[in-house]
Amino acid sequence: MTLLGHGLAAALYLFAAVSGWRPDAEGLARRWVPRVIALGVGVHGLGLYGMHLESPPVPLESLAAALSLMGWLVAVAYIGALAFAQVRTGATWAAGLAALLTLLALLGLQNQAAVAAGGEAGLWSHAHVLLSAAGFSFLALASLAGAGYLVKGRALKRKDSASRSPELPSLESLDRAVHVTLGFGFVLLTLGVVSGFAWSLGREVDPWTRHSAFLLAAWCVYLVPVGLRMVSGVHGVRPARGVVLGFVFLAFAYIGIRMLGSVA
């Protein structure tokens, strides 16, 4: 159930992403791609539930489980963002990111021997993983909206033909998406950092690993776009560029360090 759910979800996300990139996909993207993503969310949820039915269960603290949760939350957050901003035509970007994270998780689940979470897993560990993954997912969407804003703005300045690339939402919708997803993502990331330190202190171990140090540094980096967009009310290129650069650093801090095996 675990591998099947993740495989089908990745296939649905990929189908949504590829369909949205078709030259004649304007009508399809508006009507069907978000629905395919929503179907992928449901199937992916079954795969996540299947991880807890394994014997022993796949630890939520493992990298494969965290990547799977991030991919699922990216898709969930996008579906939720449709209620706040007109970003329906950005579905292919969200689907592509969800597919990438889910495929990486699927590879990890296939190659990883199941290891019991042991006695160290508890409330704080689960809170840290869930909150951090949720924050990562919202900030990933913020980076997509920011990248879309930069691409759209450059295309409008050059008066590029819309037929050269998939249709993007309006600049106003993308700016609104940056505002909403950055706000949710930064709050969740903050709670994830705090709960991570609480988890380490509860186990009476040194909380200052390379992973936690880089994650805290990423949080500090995000103070710049948060200050620009949320506090000063700046719109446009500067906060858009900030969320893109911030996410590059966050992805390295959250995933890259762990994949390099540098977590203490």
C-alpha cells in the first residue's frame, strides 16, 4: 500500500504537470489539472497512511517520510491557495514540485530498510517534522509564485508571446500568492525550528547540529522577504527574488545537509 500509493500519486502529479505544459493546455489547465492534483492528494494520503501500517512503521523522522510529507503538503497547500489567489494556471508548477518530492520519497522508501522509531520519537519529534514539512511546503509554493512573478514580469517587459511558455497567473495574483504562502510558511517554519530545539533538549542532547544550525540560518534569511513583504508592504520584484533565494538556501539546509549525511 505504501509503495503503490506513492507510485500512483507521483504518476498523477506528473500527468498534471506534463498536461499543463502542453501548448494547447490553457483550457485543460483551468479545468482538469487541479482536479488531477486533488486526486493525487487523496491517493498520496493513502500511501502516507500505509507507512504507519508497515511492520515496523516507517519512522516519520526519516528523510523518505519527510520528503513524502512535503510533496503531499505542497499539493494540499496549492489546492488551499486556490481559495486565496487566482493561481489556477500555476497548477503545473505545483504538480511538478509535488511529483519531484514524491519520487524522491519513493526511491528512499524502496531502498531504505524499515527502522523502528524507537523510544526517542514522541510529541516534540512529530511536531518538529510536521511543522517543518508544512512550512517547507508553503515556502516552496512561495518560491514558485516568486519565480513566476519574475518570469512574468520579464516577459511583459520584453513583450514576449504568451505561446512560448505555459500561461502564468497575473502579476497581482502571483504577488498575492507570495504574500499568503510566505506568511503561512514562515510561521510554520518558526514553529518547526522551536519544536526541533525542544525535541533535542527533551532528549538531553546538544541541539546545535549542522542541520539545526543551517535551518536556523535559513529562518534568518527569510527575515528579509518577510520584512519586505509582510512588514514594510513592499510589492514586486524584491520580495519575489527574496523568496526564491530563501527557498534555495532552505532546501539545502533541510534536505541537502541530510542527504550528505551531515546531521549529527
